[in-house]
Amino acid sequence: MRLLKFTVFLAVLTIPATAYAWGPLTHVYLGSEILTVASLLPAGLYRLLKRFSEDFLYGNLMADSIIGKQFLPRDMNTHTWDVAFDLMEAAETPQQQAFVYGYLSHLAADTVAHGRLKGRRRYTGHTITELKSDSLVGRKYWFMALAINRHVKKRNDLFLESTLHSPFLSVKNNSRIYKGMVYLACLTPKRMNDFMDRNLLPPNIPTSKRIKKLHKESIERIMNVLTRGECSDVFGYDPFANCSNSKFSHLIREINEGRSRKR
């Protein structure tokens, strides 16, 4: 029990350094927007996403579920293209394939947000931008996230548990913690954007108008990935913002590399 409490505490400490880019409600919004224009996708993919739309939305949501991913070796980091491609190879059912397309869409969207925030305040900027963006899209997408069928959640959670790595907690416990964070996302007040735009906006934080433009760019990159497949130039952008280059971070990564070699 003490070990579990310590592990939870350690995982919570990593949350501020994770730099999620877009928040959970924004990712559900972006995934929902893709479904509205899915007829522009290749015919086979269009049919897949229309039939398993909730699996696709859940993939958009759950790509951020591993806490402390920055402590994993690069080839196991759950926020990289390589791991997403591994998931696609591991997908055995149409439902899993739709989920992974959502996962890929999440990463494509994050290449936009990560690429627009730089400098000393980059990671604080990510947090504020995430909150502003989730506030901007509204609670409709919070309800949409919570309304995803529990059977859809369960089958994809089991898929992630069989494929992903986690530096501290199990993948299952990571998912539980992350879903708790999604549940709390509704607390971001709708009026926060206008107040921050008028009073508290640091120079490196985009305005609400700018965030809407970034949403549009995110949708364009997602469509690029889904329509062009392996030929997409979006794969040249890194979806992961590494904010942990300390000696402690390197030590944890070395420990996890050793654990993976023993398996």
C-alpha cells in the first residue's frame, strides 16, 4: 500500500511537466469535427469511422492517458508516431483500427499546439492554452466524452493495456487517473477566455481568436494524415514536447529501458 501511494504521488508530480498541448475536450471537439467531414476521406476509411465513430473519438481522447510518458525511452513513448504505428500494426479488429485512427489524429493535432509555443514559458503556456481551448469549445464536448459507450471504453482500454508501456503505474491505473482529469475538465469556466484576453494574457499565450485558427490548422493536419496515410508530411513534425531533460529524468528513462530489456 505504501508503495502504491508513493507511486501515485510520483505520477502526480509529473503531471505539470507533461505539456498535453490540447486538452481532452479540445481533442473530442477536433475528432467530432473530423466526423462531420468524413465523407472527404477515402471510402474505406469513411465507412470505418462512421460505423465505429465512438472508437475513433475515444482514440482522440486517450492518447494522453499515460502520465509521465516523458520518462519512457523514445521507442516506448506513447506520444510518438512510432508507438502509434505499432498500435496500428497490433490492431486486429475494425474497432481497434478506428481507435488507432483517433490516436493518430490526436498526435497530428498536437503537432500544431506544440509547434506554436516556444521559449522559457513554453510549458506554462501549454497549460494555460489547454485550459483556454477547453473553455472555448465548451461543455458539449465534455458531455460527449462522458457519453462514450462503456463497452467501447472497455475494449479499447484492454487494447491499450496489451500494447502500451508506462513508467510508473500500470496502464490501467493511468487510464483511471486520466479519466478523473477528464471528468474535472468541465470545471473550466466559459467566461475565462474573455477575462484572460482582456486582463491576464502573457505575450506567449494565444488569444481566443488565435486558438480558433490553431483548431482549424489542427483539423487540416488530421485530414492530411487520414487522407495521405504514410505519405503525409505531418509525420515530419514531432507530436511530443519533451520538457524533462534533467538528470532525474534520464535516470528514470534508463531504469525503464532496463525493465523493457528484461521482458
